[in-house]
Amino acid sequence: MSLMLLATLGGFIVIVWFYLTAKEKGESPIQWVIIGVIGYWLTWWLIKLTLVNAVAGLFAKSFAGAFLIRQVPALCAITAAYLIRKKLLADLAKKSQ
């Protein structure tokens, strides 16, 4: 479970971040949270199943290396959530013009 700490924490932060942003902008918080969480976890799983599984064996003898490589999906998912939120805000700005 400790290896998933960053992923779990990141998922929770995405929920709060998207909820508060949607509420502030007068949009549907539930819709934004669903979009954010799906984007976050889909990215996390894709990176985990492709990149991490492909290179995890290279770090099998190093606990620190294995721990760090297992955090990559969470970092990519956080980046994806940031970009999704940015796109939602840009679409909102276009809609209000």
C-alpha cells in the first residue's frame, strides 16, 4: 500500500481540486470531478501497464529505484489532471465569450 501512497493522495487531491474549481466557476462539480478522476486514473493505469511494467525489472535489486519508478504513473496522472483542468477552464472561457 505504501507504494500507492502518492497515487491515492493524488487521486484525492484531484477530486478536491476539480470540485472546488467547478464550484467557483458555477459549473457542475460532480461532472468536473468525474472528468478529472477518469482522466487521472486512466493515465495512471496506462503508464503503469506500459512504462512501469516494461522497466520495473531494471530496478528489481534497488529498493529506492523500484520505489521511484512506481511513482512515475502518479506524476504523469497529476500532469494529465492539470492539463484536463486547463482544457475545461479554456472551454469555459470560450463558452462565456
